[in-house]
Amino acid sequence: MTSNPSARTPEPPGLSYKGTSTLGKLKILGQPTNLIMISEQQLRASSETFFDAFSSNKPPNKMLSFFSNTAPVIIQHAPASCPHPHTSRLNGSNAIRSYFDLLATHWTRSDAKIRSPLQVDTNNRRVTLAASVTWMWRKSGRKFVEEFTWTLDYDEGLKLFSFVIRTVSGPGTCVMRAIDSEPVMQEKSPAQASVSSQAPEL
């Protein structure tokens, strides 16, 4: 008896694959579905595109477009010295939008630069980079520089679902904790004051 090459393997009872993708079939059968491999080049390119949008002051709705709408999303921005950075964590698309709305309302960004080669982990779809940016208060025009690391986690569609920023410069330079005020003038010590008062006039 010869086999019919066009014959199909019968579907398991109660299951229908009609119109179902390979990924969907595996989900039905309870098989592993992590089939989508993303290359290092793709992760690197996506991260550089996101950084370029950040550095060029793209509006909040554009920044939000880089984030996943199929997975829970988080953003966390705190000084590296903060003992409980998770307390600054924001969850959900509305919180992400609020974060970028806050940045756009109070500051402009300039001179953003990546300071070291990107570290890419293809197995976990994660990219880490070190960078810096100059923030300027819209109200006063005062500026300060924040140095930070980004940890970017991507879903299978190359959209961000986790964005963690650690400020590695002084805690006061973390934009989420910055205060728009004049720099505090250092007071002279009693010894310095005494020397100044005794200095002869020229």
C-alpha cells in the first residue's frame, strides 16, 4: 500500500488548527513558544533609535511608541545610591506617558551621548548602556549634567517592557530629584574670614 503524500496528520480530538499560526498551535498543545530569536544587531539598532529619540527631545507620544502594548510595562529612575530604587517604579502605559510628559514640561535635553559600547544580552533580549545628558530647566534656564546607565528589556516584537535608569552621578543630578535653585555658595570658615580681614589692601 502506497502512502498519499498529500494526506495530513489527523488533528487531536477537540482541537482545530484552522487559521492558526505555528506559534498558536504550540500554545494549544502546551509546547514551548519562545521561537522568536532577535539578533544582537536588531537589539542594538532598536536601542540606538530609542536613544536618538530621547536625545532629540521627541514628544511624549513618540517616546511612548517604543514601549510594548502587549506586555506589562515599567519604568524606574533613581540614583544608583538609592537603597530602595523600586519605590520609584512606575507601572503601565499611562505612567510611562506621565513620566515623559513630566520631562517635556520642565526640561529640555541636550548633548546626550553614549559613553561606552552597548552591552547586548540576546538570550534575555536586554541592552545596557552608559550615557550622559545635559538637562536645562525651562523656567530658569539653569543646567546640570546627569550621568546614568540604562537597562532596556524588549519583548518579542522589539518593544520595550522595562526601562530602568540608574543615575551614577550625584543624587542631586537625578532629574527625578533635581531642584531648580541657585547653587549654594560655600561659606568661609572662621580661619578664612580672619585671613581675609587681615589682608592688606593694595
